[in-house]
Amino acid sequence: MSSWSGQPTIKGSSETMRMALLTFSLVGLQFTWGIEMTYCTPYLLNLGLTKSRTSLVWVAGPLSGLVMQPIVGVIADRSKSRWGRRRPFMVIGSVLVAACLIIMGWTKEIVLMFMKEGDTAKSCTIFLAVLSIYAVDFAINAVQSCCRSLVVDTLPIAKQQSGSAWASRMAAIGHLIGYVAGTIDLVSIFGTSFGDTQFKKLVLIAGSGLMFTVGVTSWAVNERVLISSKDADAKVSGMQIVRQILKTTINLPPRIQYICWAQFWSWIGWFPFLFYSSTWVGETYFRYDVPVDLRDSRDALGDIGRIGSMSLVVFSTITSCGAFLLPFFVRSPDEEGFTPRPPNSIAKVVTKFNQYKPDLLTAWFVGHLTFACTMIFAPFAMSFRSATTLVALCGLPWVIASWAPFAFLGVEVNRLSSNPANLPYHRRRSSSLDSASSMTSPSLLRLDHGPSDDAVSSTGELSGIYFGILNIYTTLPQFVGTFISMAVFSVLEPGKSPELAHDSPSEEHHGTDGPNAIAVCLVIGAFSMLGAAYATRKLRYLK
């Protein structure tokens, strides 16, 4: 038996406004992820790291996700804070991210405050840069976990797909803003007052933007407060939390298990795309298209970042448009028992359209295959335009990949919550966001967990741990992708980047005659998408 105070409410005069405010934090979150994924790889190459060593640094992403999201999810699930279970972690985490981003942007200056220039200073700069990347990843994963769980906690089952679609829209907007900002020469426009490089200005914008967007969502959403529960009242150790995560992971319901497996195989493909595609496009430009007089740029990091961002602006424009339009062309689960009654003048058109309207599961399956068929051609891209075209074609698959797993998991978690004894699924009576938002008077809501000690909780109560487990299946393939890319880079491009590491002797640079190593990683990811397509198809036949 759990006791709750109040009901979740969202400020706003319309459902559109409430959905936007609920998911607004994801704009700043994805802007920050976009800056990290676009600039940190060339930033590390610019400091003198080889590609194989840089790929090891990106263990930070999956490691932080593997550790932080499930643990923060469990701790937040038990939180009795009067501010709610998710918002305190979002606010504190965003402040930590902003501080670590500033350290990342000014690593050289911080190191030179304590020692003179030289080999030791270079080594310390690299160490501090890598440490700050790890710190950013750990903090931002805590924020991301709670942003996603807040959506599930706040919305009823009938609105879960809509909430996930809005989250995907906000994420696409954040990516688009980040990539557009990356294409602008901010130093020439704003001078050197707040940083003398493109990278420094972008990390400042990212940190302040994340705090602002998280602040807006935290202001707009009021969570219900956990008063007491069996799990929250009991004192637990770190090992007990880990055991709970492992036990839940091993005993996942079949549908949730296949959602997680689809996520696992797809992220072997998405990991190299998201972290290396901008560098790949920039390298393709510098190898095949750049004029000879521009090869020795004074700000190679900024140039490759801007070139890569141009392709990602196209990609992100497609994802933004897709995020807003695709939900109108994809059938949601709650439409199955609904009979539309459009005006007679358009009734035939609407009826005909709905007959051919694919469901979200079909769209997810097609998205996997589209990515696979596109990235198989990556090694054959010999110009900036061809590389940009391949990146752009992955825009719609990314929209669906950012939407579908969270929508399906949100529905499944709430189904379990509604039926702790695994009875046939039934909907909650509260099926609209307006009804949830209209209950503003404080009240005590008691929710029966059922007789079993391990019974699943009421609506959204354990969304933190389930989304943490989904993140485990998102981060484990990133470890796989990291070691695949490390092996590929070690074999094909073992030296330092000739495009970025200008301070290194030319004999330490790798050759550029063979296939681009990043393109080979993208092809391997394309084949892994076939496993994701199989798991997604399997999901259709599970009850």
C-alpha cells in the first residue's frame, strides 16, 4: 500500500501547451547531447588523441548510462521530497552539467594556471578534458532519466504515445538548434568576450540552455508526492538497489523484454552514427572537396565542427518536421477501440486514409530497415553532398527510434500498474490529460499493490527502474560499438588525424588512401539493425 499526496498537474490553458511544457526540458537536454556528439570527437582529436583512443573515451556515455539511469531511477522512485520524485534530480543534475561543460571548454586555460606549457601540460589537458566528458555524461544521464520518467508519471495510459511523441518533437528541436548554432561562426559575430573559440561559446550556451529548459519544466509541472510505501519506508543499501535492478532485468515481462532487445540491436547502429557522423562528414569534405589553400586551417576543430553541423542541420530539419508530422500519419494504440466520426464532407477520405495508416510498430520496423539500407552505402560516399545525403536519409528512422521504444514501454509499465496480478488489460478511467490537470486540490491517494511482495506498483510508480533498464539495453550496445570502432580504427587508421592534429609530426598521422574507418563502423551498425527489425517484428505476436 502506497500513500500519495495530490495529483500530477501541468500549467497551461490547452493540452498542446501542457504537453510542450511537460517535455520542454528535452530541448536543452538534446541541445547539450548534440554539442557533445558534434564537437567532442574532433575536440579530442585536436588535442592529439588517436581515433582508437578517442573511441575508448566514449565508453563514458554507455558507462554513465549503465550506472546512473537505473540507480537514479530507483532512488527517485523511493523519494519523498515535497518537490516530487523527479524534479529535484533534474535541477541539481542540470547545474552539475553546466559546471562540467565550462571546465571542458576551458581545460587548457585551467591547466596553464598551475603549470607552464609543455608535454606535461598537454597530458594534463587531455586528462582534464576526458575527466570533464565523463562528468558531463554521468550528470546528464541522471537528468535524462528523470525527464523521461516525469512524462510517464504525469500522463495516463491513453496519453503515453502522445507524450512520447511530444518528447521526440522537443528532442528534435533541441538537436536542430544545436546543429544550427554549430554552423554559425559565433566568434566572428560575438567576439571573444565569453570564449575565443566556437567550442567555448557553444558549451556556455548548452549549459545555460539546459538549466533554463529544466527550470521551465520544473516550474510548469507539479508532481504528486510520495507519503509512504513499502519500498520507500524501508532502509536500503546500495547492494539492495543493485539486486533490485538485476532481479527486475532478469524477470522482465515478455513484451518489455523484446522492446529492450529491439533497442539493444538498434543502438549498435545508432551509436557510431550519433557520435561520429559529423566527424565523418567533415573528414569527407577535407579529403575530397576542400580547396587546397584551406587545408591548413587555424581552427580545424571549428571548421570540421561547422561542416559536420551543416549535414546535421539537414538531418535535424528532417527529424524536426518528422517529429511534428509523423504522429498524424501513424496509428496509436488507443485508436484501436475508437470509431472516428468526421464531417460527412470528408468522411470517405478519412476512412480511406485510416485503412492504410500504419501503426507505430510497423513504422518502427520500417525505420530499422531504412537505416540499414542507407548506411550500407557509407564507404562509397566520396563527397560532402553524398555523405550529407546519407545522413539526412536517417532523419525519419531517428524520429521513430526516439519515439517508439518510450511510447511502448510507457504503455506496458502502466498496463502492469493497472493489473498487478497480470489480469487482462483494461484502461484507466482517467483517459485525458485535461481530467488529470483539473484535479488541483490536495488529496491523499491510496493505491493497492496486490498481495505479492514483488507486485508492480501503481501508475508510473516504478517507471524510473523500467526506464533505467531500457537504458541498460541502450548503453550495453554502446560498449559493443565502442570496442568495434576501436578495433576498426586501430586497423584502418592507427595514427593521429591529419585533418585535426596539426601540432603533431606528419609521420604520426594516419593515411587517407583506404576506406574511411568511420564509414566501416557505420556499415557494421547497418547490419545490426537487422536484429532490431527481427525483435520489433517479434513484438507484434506477443501478448
